[in-house]
Amino acid sequence: MIPNGYLMFEDENFIESSVAKLNALRKSGQFCDVRLQVCGHEMLAHRAVLACCSPYLFEIFNSDGDPHRVSHVKFDDLNPEAVEVLLNYAYTAQLKADKELVKDVYSAAKKLKMDRVKQVCGDYLLSRMDVTSCISYRNFASCMGDSRLLNKVDAYIQEHLLQISEEEEFLKLPRLKLEVMLEDNVCLPSNGKLYTKVINWVQRSIWENGDSLEELMEEVQTLYYSADHKLLDGNLLDGQAEVFGSDDDHIQFVQKKPPRENGHKPINSSSTGCLPSPNAPVQSPKHEWKIIASEKTSNNTYLCLAVLDGVFCVIFLHGRNSPQSSPTSTPKLTKSLSFEMQPDELIEKPMSPMHYARSGLGTAELNGKLIAAGGYNREECLRTVECYDPHTDHWSFLAPMRTPRARFQMAVLMGQLYVVGGSNGHSDDLSCGEMYDPNIDDWIPVPELRTNRCNAGRHQSAVCELGGYLYIIGGAESWNCLNTVERYNPENNTWTLIAPMNVARRGAGVAVLDGKLFVGGGFDGSHAISCVEMYDPTRNEWKMIGNMTSARSNAGIASVGNTIYAVGGFDGNEFLNTVEVYNLESNEWSPYTKIFQF
């Protein structure tokens, strides 16, 4: 077309062809006038191209003085693979990165001030975020100083706090434990007001009393909530010490510290030397103080994720009306019992709960009794071991394991109990193992695994043996829950896919009874579930059976005698210490047991 006598022609393929050729020139090192040295890797490129897409490099090139000489730019804190991704983007406008590399691409884009790439990478991370990864994503967003990304992650945490509190990354966070004494007829305020008071108390403890945040986290802190709605140090209570919690394993005393005399001047004190009032908010001049999400988990028990003095941490708070009351509620009978029972009468009562709520625990049958070991609760990874006697409906403590662990493998061999691998909640996966000898009631170390292992199988799959075969049941792949089941034949060293389950799940429990597999509970990708199914290897068929009375994710399921028990786990709101049994004849689960009343 020649409008107004001028020749006009647009070659639609020119730009695409030119950038492809330009990128080829870069990769072959032709006409390149800038050398990037990234952690020992050398990359050649063209200054003009990089200056167009990176304001950071434009500033460097513009300050060289001689625009014609070859520039050297050195980076010691970037991933070479991520920089290569950005170079390809600069030449082709196409951003291609493996999912494992996206965080490094984001970091490199931040350094080079490539804001559009940074935003795209942030949106990609948000699209893949789930309850398992959100804490690591928040740490990343905080490290990068990205308020947009940080606000979106915090909004997700606020919506899914209880589910997040079951995950391993949550249990690795530093934690502040508060026991708050209440005057009679005084209740704790709402979440928002309560944690504002908590933050003010922490600030006063650090800036006025000279405590460090690490010191405050070393033990349970006893506080006092007065009738005039002030949160005060526990030393205002009468007495010097109290028993906070006790069991067969240990007794913990909380010493009520006297007011500290020191020369620390409060950071926000005025020149007149006047101290702020006890409930006056104190602003940190350097670090962030923020409540991210909080939840009332039970009566007078609260859970919170917060940033205290720049430290991302968990706050556990429990209020009680008197020092003598127990911090853990005791389940009550849900069925009324007659006071006119005759001796030897068979009655039905709720099964006794474990002393500790546990998720990701190990369960096994040993000498006709149910063993429940380790696992997580909201506050810590446990090493305590409990033993349930079905005949007396009684839980007792065995010697504690030497190492706190959860999501590990447990097995009985020749009358002894073995545990291996898992996670201790604070560091990498474990390689250590230990053996329990019931004759001496003690644990003995065994040789370590060659590699650290947690969630043996694939991610949170159920693992068991039946008929000389090893079964791997469900689990997750890239956090997508699976219903697939594989069976390993050691005779010919082969894996075979068998019939899939009816429900995809990870974190399920599995037990063997009468030559069949029973798989119950778990997490289906959105919530904890209660459904149970049974596998018949003779028919290669899965069949749905009665649901448990509680949803249970990462619970323990084991057979003792001719009975299947489900114990502990996480129901989507609380960590559980409850037990229930499966009746083969009625195809029902029940939290009740029948005992003789004498």
C-alpha cells in the first residue's frame, strides 16, 4: 500500500526472526561487548540489549565512561541458571523457568530491577501456594521485601491457619508459650485486643526488663490478666513457683521471676525519664511487630502466627481461672450412667484419651497393647510414648524415645519395637533409629540409615506389608493427592500398579486384619477426611466401609487382636488425643468401649 505517495511495508516475521538471530549471536559470543560473571560462570551478551531490559545494568553501563569498551559485571549472590533465564527473556521476551528455579529467577530479577519479571514470578508462586508451602513462601517474600507478595501470603495464612498449623514447616517455627491466669468472672478479650496486649507485654519485657525474645521462648511464661483488663507479669501472683504440667515422664516447674533490676533504659522513654504506662503501645524503631493470623482453638486456648521484633513465630496462649486447674481439658462422659448399677454389669463409656494430642505419630501392636509414639502437637514434636491396654481402657507411659520424631516408620520385630527416620520438627529429616526393649523399658540406638528419611514411601503415603508384598498407598505428587496403589514383589524385584482407591488421599493410616488392608482418614487436598476403605488382595478390589466418627489426617491406625484402632491425628481444627475402634460385624466405628463395672 502506498498512501500519500509513501511506501509502507510491515514485515510481521522480521522482529521474531531478528531477536532469534540476536540471541543466537549472544550464545555464540559474536559481537558481544559485556561479560557477566555469575558465581564463577561467565556469560557474554550485548550491552544495548541488557540496558533496555534492566535499569540496574543500564546504570552500570552508563557510568562506565567509555561506551565502547567491554564491560565486566560480577554477581556473587545470584544463581547462574536464573540469570540465563533472564538473558533469554531479554532477547526473546519469553520467560521459561523450571518450577524449582522460579524463586532464584525472582531474586535475580529483583537485583536487576526487572520489575515485570519479578511480578510474574510472584504471581506464579502465589498460584502454587498451599498450606504446606505458604510459610516458606512468606519467609521468601519477607526476605525479598515484597510487600505485595507478603500481603497476599498473609491473607492466605489468615484463611487457612488451622490447616497450616498441622504442617511440618509450622512446627519448625520458634514459639512463645503463654499461660494466662484469670481472676474470677474475668474472660480473655477478643483475638485482636488480646494479641495487642501480648505484643505490648513482649515489648515491655524486651525493652524495659532487659529480656531477649529467645529467653522468653525458652519456657512457658506465666502471665496475669486482671479485672481492669491489664496483662501483667506472673510475678504479681502470690507464691514463687507452681507446677505447670506433669505426667509420668516429667514435671515442669515455672519459676515466677521477681521484677528485674537493671540499668536498661526503655527505648521510648522521654528525656524526663518517665516510663510508658504498662499498656501503652511501644513502637520498634527497627523491626516489624505484626499479628498475621490468630484463631481461638478451644475454650480459652488461642493460636497465633506473628512477627515479633522481626522474628516470624508462633504464639500459643491458654487462659485459666486458677493455678490449680489443668491446662488441658478432660473429655467428659457423653452418656449418663446410672448410680444403681449392679457389680459385674457391662457398661459403655467413652474410650480414655491419650495424655497427649498427636498427629504424624507412630502406632503398632506390642504384646496385645496399642503403642502410640512421638508425633506433633501444636507446641512441639514429641518423644513421649504411650501404651493402651484394651482390657482396662487405660493409657500408661513407656520410656520416652531418645529423639523427638514424627512422620516416621514403626515396626515390631521379635518382640521389640523399632522406630526409624522421621522429622524432629526443627531440622532436616532424620537418619537415626532406636529400638525399645520392653524387658528393660528403655530405648537403645540402632545403626543409622544411609540417608535421611521422613514420610517413608512417597510424600505422605501409607506403607505396609501384607502377604509378603510391600504396599505404597496414596500420598501426593506435587501436592496433588493420589488414589494410586503400588505393590512391590521382592521375589522378582518389581513394582506393580494394583486397583486404585476410591478416594485420593495423603496422610492416611493403614492397618492389616484378616488378610485385608484397611486405609482410613488422611487429607484429600482440601480438608481432613473420615472415610475408610478396605482392600481385598484376592479380588484386587477396594470397598468403602463405615466412616470414622472424626476426620483424622496423619492419624495412627493399627490392629490389636481382632480390633482396628484409630488414634490421634488432626481433624482440620484441632490435634486429637481421642481413640475409636472399628467393629467388623456392624461395620461401624465407635469412640466407646464396654467394660465391667465392679
